[in-house]
Amino acid sequence: MKDKGPPIPAERSATLRQQMMDLLTQQPMTAREISMALGISEKQVFPHLEHIQQSLHRQNRALHITPPVCRHCGFAFTKRERLKKPGKCPVCRCESIEEPVFSLLPEC
């Protein structure tokens, strides 16, 4: 057996968060689309989005979140603070829920 060394990360010119902010400025995206574009897991996207949300708040900008909606009854999760997709609809208990969509308005 060959002894594999530690994995070598891909070379990046900008940080993940900067790349994520650039993507979200260009077009609205779900966490799955962001993960595919940046080559990271979907689980890794959410902590970065939370950090971006906090840092934008200090700049008087905002991360715009289109809330998830139940595909069965149409319930919109407008008051939800967590960025992840909910597991079940509180109204009909259906698990078929659209993912939240994130976007960033360009700087004025």
C-alpha cells in the first residue's frame, strides 16, 4: 500500500466567502447550487452564509433570503431565522419543501 499524504487543497485566488458573495451578487442561488459552484459540501455552505450575513449587517447591507415554501399546502416559512431548509411543514407535516434561495444586492 502506498502511504498517501494529507490532501492538498485546491488553489484559490479569493476566499470561499468572497467567492460566495460574488456568486450571490450575480444571481440568486440555493445552498446546493452554491456548493456545486464552489466544490464544497452543502453542509459547509451554511456557516459561511451565517458569517456573510453578520458581516453584511455591519456594512448596512443584507443577505436577501427567499423563504422556503411547502410544495403541498403552500405554507411559507417567513419568520424562520435558520438558513437551512426545514424538515417538515408545521401545517400539513409534508416533507416536500422548496429550498431557500439566497441573493445579495450589488453595492450602490
